[in-house]
Amino acid sequence: MSDTITSPGYFELVNSQRAQRDLRSDPIPEDWIEKILEAGTHAPSAMNSQPWHFVVVQDESVRRAISEGARDAWVGFARDMTKDQTTPGFKAVDQWAMGGLAEAPVIIVLCGDTQVLPLEQMGSSIFPAAQNILLAANALGLASLMSNLPLFAPDGALAKTLGLPEHVVPLATLPIGYPARKLGKPRRRPIKDVTSRDRFATPW
């Protein structure tokens, strides 16, 4: 690898995972990208079909085209779906959606090949791969998030930008980069608030 990394333990890695949009534009070493992709390919998939295809976008013009599509989707409908637009969290998302996405030096577009697996069965394969990618990035000290916003760019702009054939469908975008600032610990509800024992509403 290009730099020495001491990977955290599994539970430390999982418990520190959080979405981060504020990324530096510094390039990521190619061997790091390959390690991240390899982690993605080791996710479980339906019948071991491995229906994924990863488009690794590094070219600035392509990244900006993806960002513009996300902006169009945000302005077109997604922004208005946010109830409270006064929070710092909303402001961060708004800034990212209005152009900040393009600053990510790598955007992995995770696609599903419908010639390998029907689209309606794709989620159980694609989203474990996405989680593996997010955790691998975290293990390398990189920041990331998963967003579906670019998928809703008008007129199928994302697929057109990437030159995808009809049977390859974009299902998630994962911007990855060095964190521009350090974030605190992720806020999570206690497991007792989201867990039942044996039957719903029976306390854990």
C-alpha cells in the first residue's frame, strides 16, 4: 500500500462509521481504491450471482456531470421534501447537493447487471457490497457516504453520463475522499429503543 495504515478493530470500525460529505479533493492512491473495490466484491450476493458492476469515477468533468445531475434532482424535488430546513445538517446537505459532491476525488457508482440478476432481487446483493465499501474506506482513514440523489437526475442523466448499457442499472453512488474535518461520534438511538424480544413491542 502507498501509506502505512493501522486498521481499527471491527467493532470500532462499525461504531465509528458515519456519512461525511465534506471531503478534500486530494487524489486517493490506486491501490487503496482496489482494496476498497475488493472489499465490495466480497459481499454476500443472491445465489453468489455477484451482479454488481463498479464504475470508478475520477475524471473531474465526469464528477461534475454527476454533481450537476444531483443538483437538478435536489432543486427539482428533493429539497422540498425536507421538513426542517433550518438545521446545520440541512445546510451541509444543501451545500453538498448544490455542487459539493464534485469535490470528492472518487465517486464509485454501484450498478446492478440485470442480465445476471433481476432488478427486483438486486437489493440483497448491491447494498451489502455498498456497506463493505463504506467500511473499507473507513478502515483506510477515508470518509464516505452512500447517496441515491444522483440516480434521480432528470432524463436518466447518470446512466447517460457513464455510458451504461440498458441492462446495467445505477443503484447507489458512493463519494469517497480524505475527510476535510474531523466529525464527532455518530449519534444512534439505544438498541432498547429499536429492538423487541420475540414479538413486536416486547421489551428487549
